Amino acid sequence: MNQDNLDKIIIIDYGSQVTQLIARKIREIGIYSEIINFDKSKKIKENKFIKGIILSGGPLTITKSNSLNLPDNILKLKKPILGICYGHQILAKKFGGSVKISKTREFGFAQIKSDKRCPLTKNFFNNEKNSVWMSHQDIVTRIPSGFKKIASTQNSKFAIIANEKKKFYGVQFHPEVTHTKNGKIILKNFVLNICQTKRMWSLRKQKDLIINDIKKRVKNEKVICALSGGVDSSVVAFLLNKAIGKKLKCVFINTGLLRKNEEKEVIKNFKKKLKSNLIYLDASKLFFNKLKNVTDPELKRKVIGKLFIKLFENKAKKIKFLAQGTLYPDLIESRSVTGSPTSKIKSHHNVGGLPKNLKFTLVEPLQTLFKDEVRKLGKELLVPKAILQRHPFPGPGLAIRIPGKISKYKIKVLQEADYIFIDELKKSNLYHKIWQAYAALLPLKTVGVMGDSRTYEYTCMLRAVTSQDGMTADFYNFDKTFIQKVSNRIINSVNGINRVLYDVTSKPPSTIELE
Ligand code: XMP
């Protein structure tokens, strides 16, 4: 996607866990923002569309000689700069101030007090005070000449500093996190008033830009897309459908490892809404045969992944382009400052996302978007709500929710239990409060009693977690009445299960899925 002609704010990433939030908040204001990692930022050249620079927070200390600094080419741009946390300390140090490692860490909420007015803090303070979110150990102990102290907290004498002439600002706290009250006002003041950026970013405009872009790239060629029925692949299919209509070939492979009624719903949704060709392949027998006697979790994933790709390739002969739902966070090398590779990419997870060594030219129309933006774009494209708000579902499907050997019988039992759990969540308005919920079938039979008879059946495990991005997660705290209702309904209506457990582990140390 070509974003070259949009006013933009560049965010230099020094490795903070919340850098992406800065970009999202700025886009919410209606301005395009791009995250560039520190190494790449050294190559940024003068460009009339760059209106301002934000220096992110980061895990390093500017007091050490190997710390990351502010590249000179950035200063040569002569644009307004806002430093956040580590970025604030970089600014102070760069122009002759001092930063020291403090004895006390400042972590969590802090009360900030205004000392002077400045354009950055217009409407930010409530009666000269506010509550902000801090996460740092180093502090600025002396500010450079030309800078003024604007606000302070108990631990940070220079919590906000400003050089109004040069339009350089530094904040020790994190305005991008929701815990900072009025944090967005700081970002708004910076990008709209100080940088004078025009609001050119909206998902409605993006939709048209992306569609035109696809048309230009693909011309008369065909494009193939692996459809899973999840949010990303669905939005990609709807975009391509608008752009190239019948030249799009969507392949939906039924692995036999889907949830109850899933294949019917996917076919119904897409047949009705898309002019494109939908190729439905029922490969459930093939998958069951290949998985017979496979118990090792990694082997299961490999068997499923390999067969999926083989079937897909068969359908994709003579097609040049492959459309994929790669998202912006997948492309950001945000962790590289600490020496570790981008940890977002999970190599063992790429069943839906096909490997890059397939011989296609990639079309990745979502690559500048965040997940919540993809949902909004989907709304613009009239993707059914039920698809847009679905919980994530792994490529290997129910196979990784049945530890040990899988069988048609187990899949059927699990589908019924899972359906009940999700149905109850929806009825109690809990579905959208939860990142992901599912039932699993444990390879464990226990004795129970139903009526006057002894039973010896499988154990069902329920899992429900809250999360931002699936990388870390907390188990959801249901009240007893709800979980009891689900348990009763499963036991009473699903043959094959006589015991229900709830998983109360977070990630880490567990993972969301079982295998
Ligand atoms: P874990 O189990 O690693 O899962 O905590 C994190 C998130 O990733 C999803 N997941 C997958 N998604 N293909 C996918 O498309 C996969 O192979 C896969 N494995 C796990 C999981 O459902 C959760 O949302």
C-alpha cells in the first residue's frame, strides 16, 4: 500500500513494549503514523510529508555508552520532536542535560503537577494536576539550556520539558497508555497543533486507496486466497472481491477439524456476498487418515500444515498472485533494539498463513493496519458482524484441542461441548469481553454417576482468556453460576463427557492452546 502522499508522523522505536499504542492513538486522531526501528531511522531523509517525530520509550539506559541515541539525520529534518520516557531522556542528554539512574523506580500511577503552560499541555491538566502512568528508573536531573520545566512528579523533577522555539518536547510518562488520563490530548496537541499535520487518514479513504492499489498491481492476473473464515482472511477476500471480482479465487479447505457448523457458515457467508469464485474442498477424510495414530503435538501440526499446503498448491496452479492477511504488527521489527528477533512471528503457527517460499507474488493489503483497524475496515466493506467479532481460531483447528490421538467420535463430542460453551457466553453477553474461549477434550476417562448408573467418559476442559494480542493472557474469572450452568448443560446434553474442568492458568506459564 502506498502511503507516500499522506502527511505522517514518524515514530522511532527504541524497543518499548507499547510503541504500537503510540501509532494506533495517532491514527485514531486521523493521522497516518509509521513505526521505524532505530537502525532504519538513520536512513530517513527530508520528505515534505513527514510532519513530526516521536521518540518511543525503551528498555535501555541512556547513561551507558552503548545506548541508542538520536540520529543526526533526524535533527537535520528540522521537524518537531516529542520524546516519550527513554525518548525524553535522549532529548535531554542530546542537548547537554543530565540523566542518572535513580535509586527508586517510578512504576505505575503518579500525580503530575503543572509548573508552566506550554502548547503541549493545553487542556491536559485538571486544576494544574493530573494522573499519569510511569515506567522508568532513569531520570532527567538537569535540563539543557533552551528547555523549560513544564511539570513535575514526586520522583521526576522534570516530568515534562519543552524547548518551544525548536518545538522539542519531552514527557517522562506514557501518554499512549489509557492509564494516563488525558494522554491522548498530549498526542493531539503535538500532532495537530505543534506539527500542524493534516488529518488525512481514515479507514474509509484507506479502503478506496487499498482497492485501487490492488487493481494497479494485479492488472489482469488471477489472485488466490486461502480462506479460513477468520477476520483477516475474510477482510482480504472482501477487499479483493471489490477490486478484481471474478479474478479472485478463494480456497476454503475443510480439514474436518472445524467447529460445529463452521463450514456451512463460511460457505453461506461467502457464496452470498462474494462475486469471486469460492472453491470448497472437503478434505476431512484425508486429514483424518494422515492424523491416525499421531499423538505428538508438533508432528500433528506438521502433518496438518503439510497436507494443507499440498491441497492448496494443487488448486493454485498457474496463478501468479497470493493474497495474505499479513498485519502491520507482523512487519514491525520492534524488538530488534534489544538484540532479539521479532517475537511476534510464530513459525509453528502458519497453517492459515502459507509459507513465503511458495512460488507466488504476495498481495498483502492489510500490511499497514492493526487488528482493530482491520475490523473497522471490514465494517466498511460490509463483512458480516459475526465474522468480524469472532474469537481467533488456530489453523490446526480442533486437533490441537484434543491432546493425544484424534478420532471422528472425539471431534464430534468436542464440537458439541464447544458449541454449548460459546452459546452460553453469547447469551450472557460475555463473548465480547473475552479474547478467546473454547472447549477441549482431554484424553482422560473418569468414573461418574448419572441417574443410577455408572459412567466412564471423557473429561472436557474449558478455557477462556483475556488478552491484547495473544502473546500473554489471563484466565477469565467467571462467576460460579455461569460456569455451573455451562457444566450442567454439557454434561446433560453431550454424550461422551461426564466431567468438566476450568483451566485457571495464565500465559505464561501456559499457552492459550493445549498443543
Ligand atoms: P498459543 O497457544 O501459542 O496461541 O498461546 C496464541 C494464539 O495463537 C493462536 N494459534 C494459532 N493460530 N495457526 C493460527 O492461525 C496456528 O497454528 C495457531 N496456534 C495457535 C491461538 O489460538 C491463540 O489465539
